[in-house]
Amino acid sequence: MRILSGIQSSGETGCHLGNYFGAMRQHVAYQSEHEGIFFIADYHSMTSVRNAALRRRLVDEVALDYLGAGLDPEQAVLYRQSDLPETCELQWMLTTVTPMGLLQRAHSYKDKLAQGVAADHGLFAYPVLMAADILQFNADLVPVGQDQKQHLEMTRDMAQRFNHTYETEVFKLPDPLIPEEVAVVPGLDGRKMSKSYDNTLGMFWPQKQLKKAVMSIVTDSTPVEDPKDTDHALFQLWALFADEAERDAYFERARAGGLGYGDAKKDLLKRILDYFGPMRERREDWAKRPADLEDVLRDGARRARERVRPVLDAAREAAGLGGR
Ligand code: ADP
Ligand code: TRP
């Protein structure tokens, strides 16, 4: 199976717990059994990051997060999206078979408009670029968080329309792979954890910063002895780091009363630091070797291009582009 996924290098720092549990953890888990191709979506970041130095730094951060989390560049392909500008050619081809209405119905686009973001064409066309990322590889499976489900449906739609228009089978219809247990990781304020909501916990933030953020998780004034509702971001976050038995016991304690929010926050902080500790060391080791990091990304782009070229050539041929 060919597995393909990407993470956007946007915001101000690297990946958060939502990115890890919703996406990255699965990416790393699949690399040994499947052909894994993962990329850092810096073209996509252009819809929000408008500074060259910041864009470069964020690419490095996400690449280091991947390597820290255990992505093995000997097995999986890790590349920087902008090292493969061929993707943009396919995006153009796909835009010409994508109805306006399809893009107008995109939740991500509608949410951004509702937040008052001044929309440009890039934001509107974002799902077409994402479809090109996927279809250029003829990927079988795309592991993503729940929030990306609609984008995958749109990708399938575009593939079908292109195939139908040019009477070809050039594009395979990819399936999403969404982890059921942690479909949506909540943020500090209880909404979906997201770089755009400023409610995140970074995987590799320094201990002090993590502590401050964990302590700021919004709780009410229920006294320590009273029962707590475990359907709360604090407990849901804690549960990410526990097995089922541990979670049941902890939730029972919380529901019975006697477990205060303050203690639960301390428990959560400890879990985060313990869990990401070994990954943090591996990340720091890579961070000391920027030339090696660059080599990984360059080699990743070379291997990505080998896979993409035949698909793109077939799409060009089907559409009658270029000389014979
Ligand atoms: P953000 O919303 O912070 O900008 P991205 O859109 O870059 O995050 O997401 C990268 C990957 O992480 C995607 O596969 C997405 O589905 C997943 N993801 C992001 N936030 C969450 C979350 N809160 N819960 C589960 N998965 C998430
Ligand atoms: N849109 C995805 C997100 O915001 C990132 C992404 C871009 C992606 N291209 C992709 C994910 C292709 C999977 C496959 O999270």
C-alpha cells in the first residue's frame, strides 16, 4: 500500500498534540509495513504565513518534529512540498475540472470566512492543491485527522472528473484513514486543538512553556471533593497518554470526586514530558545537524519525483499537453 500525507508548516512553532495523535503518530507507525510518503506542506502555508524566513524556519521545525517522532528517512520518504513544483502543474489541470460549487462547500474555507479571514484565491483553491499532492502519487491511503475528511472526498471527486473528462484511468481514488480513538484532540479551551485558535500544546515545547499552557486549561470552580465531568479537555488530553485500564480507573476517580483539576493538570504535564522525552532527545540530535536534515529533504524530493513523474506524464498525455 502506498500511504501519503502532509502536515502544513504554519503557525509559529512546530507540531502540536492534535497533529501528533491525529496524524503524525499514524504516519510513523505505517512506515515499516507500507510505502510511506510524507511531506511538509509549505506551499499550503502560503495562505497564512507571509514571511520568507518564518516559512523556512517552520519547515525545519516540522521536519525535526517528524524525525523526532521516529520517522525513519531510510524507510519513508520525507520531502518539502516546494521541492516538487510539479505539484502545481497538476493543481492547474485539476482546477479546470473542479466546479466552483464544490470549493464553495468546503468547511475549512467557510470556517475561515466565518472567522473574518480575508479570503484570497489561494485559500479558495487550497483543496485542489491538496488533491494534486495526493493524486500525483496514486496514493492508496491518506492518514489524516477527522477535519480533513471532506478534503479527501473532494480529492476523489476531482480524480473522477478528470478521469471521466479525458476518458482515462490515470488517477486512483484514494481512501482516507482516520484514527477512530482520537478523531479530534481538544485544545486548551475545549475547541479543536488548532494552530489557528491559539489553544495548542506543542509536542516539543520547553517544559516551562508547556507547564504554563497546561495550567491555563480552562476549568470551572468545582471543588476538589466534587465529581468531575470527564468529558472535559483536561481529562480527554490526559487519556491520550493512558491505556484503557488506566483511563477507566482515572475517570472513575474523577467522577467519584476527590481528584482536583490542579492535580489532574500536574498529572497531564508529567505524562506529556515523559511521553515525548525520548523523542525530544532524538529531535535535539537532528537539530544539531542542519546539513543532514537538508540532505534528508533533498533525497526525499528526489525519491518523490521518481514516483510522481510517470503519473504526471500520463495525465499530460491524457489531456493532450506538450509536444509528442
Ligand atoms: P492545524 O489545524 O493546527 O492547522 P493542520 O491542519 O496542519 O493543523 O493539521 C495537520 C494534520 O493534523 C492533519 O492530518 C489534521 O487532521 C491533524 N490535526 C490537526 N489538528 C487536530 C486535532 N485537534 N485533532 C486531531 N487531528 C488533528
Ligand atoms: N490540508 C492538510 C492540513 O491542513 C495538509 C495537507 C496538505 C495534506 N496536503 C495534503 C494532508 C495531502 C494529507 C494529504 O492538515
